[in-house]
Amino acid sequence: MIAYISRRLGALLVILFGSSFLLYNLESLSGDPTESLRLSLDPKAKYQLVQLINQLDLNTPAPLRYFKWLRGILGGFTGHLNFGMTRDMHTVTSQLAGAIPTTIRLVTTSALVALVLGLMLGIATALRQYSRFDYAVTFFSFLMFSLPIFWVAVLLKEFLAIKFNNFLAHPNISVTWIIILSVISALFWSGIIARESKRFLQIFGGVFALNVAFLELLNAIHWIENPRLGPVVILLGSVGIAYGVTALSTGIENRAALKASLTMAAITTVLYYPIDWIFKKHSSGFVIFILAVLTIGTSVLVGLALAKIDRRPVIRTTIISSLLMGFLILLDRLMQTWKLYLSQDGVYGRPIPTIGQSDPLLSSTDYWVNTMDRVTHIILPTVALTLISFAGYVRFSRGTMLEVLNQDYIRTARAKGLNERTVIMRHAFRNTLIPISTIVVVDLAGIIGGAIITERVFGWHGMGTLFNQAITSFDLNLLMGVFAVTATLSVLANLVADLLYTALDPRIRVGGGK
Amino acid sequence: MAFKRKNLAIKETTGENAIANLEVAGLSQRQIVLKRFIHHRGAMISLFTLLFLILFVFSALDNSFLFIHYRGWWHYSINDTPDLLNCKNGAIGCPTLSLNPFSGKFGLGAHPFGQDNIGHDYFALVMRGAQRSLLVTFIIGIVAGTIGTVVGSVAGFYRGIVDNVLMRFVDFLITIPSIIIGSVVGYHFGNLGIAFLALYLGLFTWTGLSRLVRGEFLTLREREFVDAARVAGASNRRIIFKHILPNAVGVIIVSVTLLMSGAILLETALSYLGFGVVAPDVSLGLLISNYQDAFTTRPWLFWYPGLFIVTIALTINFIGDGLRDAFDPRQRRRITKKDRAEATRIKKERESLS
């Protein structure tokens, strides 16, 4: 194994060397950075030209210059990493250090949402193959697949930001929208659940009525102006989470797991006011982290106390459900900040911005207001990126799930008399995750350098912006800096994906197999 | 009816694949693929939509194609600047297209998609943009498809050092994201014209395809029919083109369609970023890029080019999906009541024969 990894790493270095050499020469051949100065009639241009040639070291031929650049990179091994200078005399390293966190912040949320949504929809459609729901999701995902992101972005800015902000000025859901939203949700749920036309109508009617009632209730209590969950909804939500997570993870017949999760739901509700008070007094990322650790600790104790045998799945279930419950409390806290956030300077009651990473006029030092600001700024790019990328996951996980469901071990599991939940969740779902986990790794690496258009449309300053700047101003060092990061990540991700595959699927061996 | 021919070829009609087997019994590989493709409703609708769109778009404007000049049926060209028409609520250059048969002005009108800032007919611009996008799509498809197939076949067939050299070269290219290559290429060669841009993009986008083809060749070259051909004295060229390639054609066609739907989005993205098609020429991405700020005041400048991009990409994607289903022998079509009835009928007929 170690021999295999070191051989692969050696090959990676060669590949990186080759492709960077290729790109460096391609870019330096493809145009002349001095062109505008040479054509200029300004008397000072001649002097500036000499200066620029010296600065960019243009008298050295490109292939040789590449090795000078490479020496700077290899200096990283001795602690003197040198990516060179950009054309406006910043170090490339500092530019990259500023851009990478921004890009990561931009892409992680959307990657997570796309993955979770895509997996859920893909598996749901595989289980309901050739149903109306399957056809609808297939069409929708192909549609998303065919959308140019800049086009989606403009539509989102118009409808999700400008129009939605107008709506928030007088937040009262109109009858038309209530009906439209309820029909969509009713179609969705009846499509998933119902198999026959009769049941379809029943479920459709039920979900539709519930939805209308729910939206009318929101209108009646002016929830949108002053959103919060409150202890009652938290209790109901927690009990729902307890049942849902238990049903999926261990099966509802596992009484110990259900009891443990329900205990955590009770604890969550009891501690709602104290935790809210803590959040009001001391709030920071660190406090949230400590509380999360405490939550996990408590759920382990509760799980240990309630389960006598087969403790691991019980504890796992309890941890998952209690973390989700904790998330409910966080959400509630954030919602309570909404009204305060609306009244801030720079927000002016129009909370969903169309551009930027954060509000420069925001003067509040309150942790929750600032968190809210980040959340509102990341909504639009996240929705755009998610819509574009989740279609691929839907198609892929549907295909994989269908393939897995045809395998012999699924038939064996059914023949053993296992119930459908165990067959799907334990045998089919886990095996579906193997190929998906490997493409996720590669996708994540690719997405770091790939959000060029999104960053531009939404005015974020990440890797894409740097890359754009590098191309348009012939900034070879900057371009190579961006490339070094993205290319290294992508080859490493490919290696990790291969290793992950062998780790997850014991049938596959790498390196000739011994 | 064709039942009798099918009937004779049926070997096994029991087991869970019985109905599916009955369906394909007695048909050649090509007939099965064709039949499955025709039965894929989404793919067929998309195929006809795309063909119609191509005819519609290319016949609209005056054009010259391989030294043949022809006149289009649309009365404006992209260089005409007719007077800007006023419309009722103070805006100028609104679309005159009306699809409501009761409004009294049903039909295209003077400028169905409206006019841009200086009065250019937007329908003509969108048609030209769509022509460009389709052209780019097909050129990239042909160039990348050819290179990818040839490189993949050679690497997979000859293996050894040839394979190693070619695949390491592919590794180099794959590490550079396509949008980076596209931008570098587009920024410096975009002004040479759209065909050159597409050609250059095609030179860099074949890598994924070549890997797939190589994999297919590696497994196919070990099969018995290849050994048989070799024993019979067939040359390498003959084995590659007559024996292996026809068996790999499914994989190739499917991934070329996917490559093409990716290509149209790549071109629009590059034009949007300003690295693709440049100013006097028009492309759908460029139109959207020019008028994205006009969305609130004159949304039609934004809607129509986008709709054309989405339609082209969507139809190509659906055709690719239909082809994938058709070529994949493991894919079983939904067994409908009609299929069941036909299967029982064939079975009964067979029983009465024996």
C-alpha cells in the first residue's frame, strides 16, 4: 500500500510538472503583455515598457522563465515558498491566501446542499422507477443541467432578491401564491408516496389542505415579519426528528433508540430557555462549538443509560437526532435576530442582497446580526450553484441505486426476510454511497477553481476573480498561482478517490493486488 | 405481422426476463438499439425539436455555407438598424410577438423579439447567436469526438508504451480545468472567428472521451471474436475498424452527445466572461452578457437568448439519455400492459404452433 501511494505521488509530481509547463508556455505564447505600452504614443511609455520588461523578466525565454518560477515553488520545501509577484506588485501568496477562504465559504454550503438533495431525490426516484414522480424529477434535473449559470443568476437576483424584498416590505402571502405553493408541495408529496391514482388524489387533497392551512396561519400570526419557532414548535419538531431519525437509522421497533431520542427531545425543550439566554449573553462560534460537544456527550450518556445491548446504533441515532434538535434551537435564535437585522444600517429593510460577500455598512457587533448578514449574502450564490450541480448527483445516485437494487445480495437480504427499511438503508444505500463518495471528492476539488462565473455574477472575490484578473491582464504569475492550487487539489482528489474506493469496497484492489 | 419471425428465434421465454426477451427476440443489435431509441419518448421529441430548430435557425438569415449563398426568410439582417418602435408604457423596442389569438394582433409583428439599444432587430441577433452556438456545438463534437476516439482506440488497442505516453498526456490536459483552457484559448483566439474558437476548444476537450474509449478497447480486445479475427489473419487496422469499433460505438455516441451539450454551455460561459466570441459577431452568451442589466426594464433582451440556449442543451441532453438507454443492454424498459398483452399473444401463438 505504501509503495503504491508513493508511486502514485511520484506520478502526480510528474503530471503537475508537465501540465504547469504546458500552461505556462501556452499562456506566454498566446499574447504579449507589453502590447498596449508598445502601441502607446505617450512619451513616458518607453520608460514604462523597459520597467515592465524588467518586472516580468520578459528577456528570459518562457521555457527558462518557467524554471525560475518552479524554483520559487520548490522553495516551499525549505520554507521559502515563492509564487512570485502579481503585476500590481502584491505577492501571489497573499492574494491566494485572501481568495481561498472566500471560495471555500462560497462552495461548501452549496456542495453540501446539492449532495444531500441530490442523493435523496436520486434514491427516491430509483425506488419509484418509472413513476410520474420519476419522470418529473428526471425532466427537472435535465433542465437544471442545461441552464447556463449566469442566466440562472440573473433570474434569481430578480425573483429571489428584488421581488422577494418587495414582498417582505408588506409580508402577506396572497391567495394566488398560497394556492400555487400548496399545489407544488401536494404534487411533490403525492408523487413520492402514492402508487395508485386513488391514493394519489387522497394524499394530494390532504397535503394541499394542510399547506393552505399552514400558510394562512403564517399570515394570521404575522410570522414572516417576526419569525421564530418557540418552545412548542421546538418540542413538536424534536419529537418528529426523534421518530424520523430512529425510523431511518435503526427502525422504529428499536425501543431503546426511540426512547433515547425522545429523551433528548425532552431535554432540548426543557433547556430551550436557558440555552437561548446563553446565546443572548455570550455568543460566538466557540460557545456554539462547546454546546455541540456537550450535546454529543449528553446523548452518549443517555444512549448508554437506556440501551443494555447493541449500544452503538442506539448512541449513533441519539447523536444524530440531538444534533438536529440543536440545529433547531440555533435556527430559532437566528430567526429572532431577523427583525433586528432588518432595521440595521445598510440593510434598509431589504435583506436579500444581489451582490457582495457582506454588507460594508453594517456597524453592529452583535454575533447573530453578523451571522445573519453572512447567511443572507450567501443565499443567492448557494441556490444558483446548488440548482446547477445537484442535477448531476440526482442522475448519478439514481443510476447507482438502480444497479445496486439489481444485485444478488439485495435479493438475498429480501429472501432472508429482512424488512424493506433494512434492505434499503443498510444494504442498498450503503453500497450506493461507495461510487458516490469517490465522485464527491473529485467534484469538491474541481469546484474550488470552477466557481469563476458565480463569483463574477455575485461579486465575490475568490479564486475565480483572481483567475479572471490573471487572464485579462496577462498576469502569468497569478494565473500559475491559481493553477498550482486547483491542479494540485484535483490530482490529490483523484488519488484520495482511488484510495477511498479501495477502503470502502474490499473487492477492489489497487497496485497490482498482492 | 413480425410475430412469426420473432417466434422462431425465441429460445427461452421463462424467468424474469421473459417479457423483455420476447421483445428483442430475432432482432439484430442495430434493430434493438433503434427500436429502443424510437420508444424513448423524451429522446424522440427532443430529436425532432432539435432538427426543427436547426432548420428554423439556419434558414432565417442570409447565410453562406461552403461557398453556397442563400437568402433567409427573415426580412432583417443583424446589421440593419430600423427605427426604434415605441410601445404603450413608455418603453422602446418591445417584442411584437403575440401568441394570444384573441388580442387582435396575433402573429409575429415587425420585431417579434423586440429591438436592442440602437434598433437592431433582436430576432435576427438571436437567430445569428443560435447559429453560432449550434456551429460551435457541432464543431467541438466532431473535433473532440474524432480525436478522443482515435487516441482512445490506439491507446487501448496497442497498450504498452503507446498507451502510457498517450494517457500521461491526457493526465496533463485533465488537470487543467476546461474553463481555464477555454479562457486562455478564447481570449487570444476568439477574434479569429467562431470556427477557429470551436476548433481550438475541440482540441482540448476530448480527454474524457479518450479515457472511456480506451477502457472499452481494453476489455473488447480480449474477447473471443477479436481472437477469431486475428487467427483468420485480419490486420490490426481491420480489427480496430471492423471488429472493435462497432462494438464500442454506443459508448462513443453517448459521450459525444454529452460532450456537445457541455460544449454549448462552455461557449456561452466563455462569451459571457468575454473570452469567447467578440463584438461584431454575436453569440447567445454574448447577448445575455450584454443585456443582463436590462432585465428589469427590458426583460426580453435577456429571456430569448437564454431560452434558445436552454432548449438546445436540453434536447441534446435528452437525446444522449435516450441513446444511453438504447445502447445499454442491462437497461430494461418499463413493461407496460401493452407489452404484457403482446407477450401473452406471442406465447399463445407459439403454443398453437407446436
